[in-house]
Amino acid sequence: MKRNEEIRMELKENRLYLYELARAAGISEPTVVRWLRTPLNDEHYNRLKQALDELKEGLKNGYSNVK
């Protein structure tokens, strides 16, 4: 599975939106969309994965999805 597909699948499984991921990663939603169009490089993947992990941890702890 490609990295961008992995990010999209985790978003869907956790019922998270691109704007939530963008906000958690400190970038704009259009930037996330643009990054996910092509295979992610290491820097972009790690930034999105870290933000996604933080969002998922917040869901487990009962916090809002959005920072």
C-alpha cells in the first residue's frame, strides 16, 4: 500500500477529515490535498503520520478531533 493511501485509509477508518489533519499538522487543507495526490516523501509522510497519531490518541481519550 502506498503511503498516501495509508493516510487516507486511516482518516476514513477514524472518521477524521482532511481539514482536521491539516490543522493538527500545522498546514493548510489544500496543501494536504496536494501532498496526497502523489506518493509522499519521508518528510511529508512523517509530518502527516504524527498529526494523525495525535488525532487518534485524542479520540481515544475522548477529546475533540480538532486542535
